[in-house]
Amino acid sequence: MRVFPASTIVEGETVLVVLGPGPLEVVAPCRIVYVLDEHDRFGLAYGTLPGHPECGEESFVVERDEHETTFQVTAFSRPAQFVARVGGPAARLVQLRITRRYLEALARYVSDTTD
């Protein structure tokens, strides 16, 4: 999975999430709906745009207090394209795999910054 542009987290910005290899890749356009940048909370939410295989929103929020740090992913969606509708269970597996990759990337980031 790749995101373009990779370094922009600005409310209202359009981003492209590219999934899959070469000729099988799927380009999923999204718009950043909001950004949280507070002392103890950081995150963002994006909504899908026309052309995305799903229709919905997803948010990612890291929150910390004096005792712990948590990462919350909240998502809701429904199929928007024919492929997503007929691929029902497979589409859900893809979503679960992507969420797992989000968590793995966050764990790597935390590990790299605490070493």
C-alpha cells in the first residue's frame, strides 16, 4: 500500500491510496476530513471519494495520558464499486489486512523512535 502525496496531512487534501502490485493495483481516492493535533492526541480521518472501491470514512487517533498510549482505528464503509460488491468477504479480508498493516507500521515507528 502506498499513499500519494506521502507527506501531506492537511484537512481538505486529496490523497490517493494505491493498493496491489503493477497491473492489479487499485487506486482509491480519499479526502482528509479532519486532523487532530493536540497536546495529548494526534490523528486524522479520511472519507472516500468517487472512484474508491468503498464508500465510507476511517479515522486514526493516537492518544496518550500519564499511564498509557492508545491507537484507535474507527471505520465504516459499504461497497461502492461492482468489484467490491461481488467480492464481499474478500473485500472484508483486504480491509482487515490493511488495518493490520496500519498497526504494524505504527509499532515499527514507535520502536524506531524509542531506540
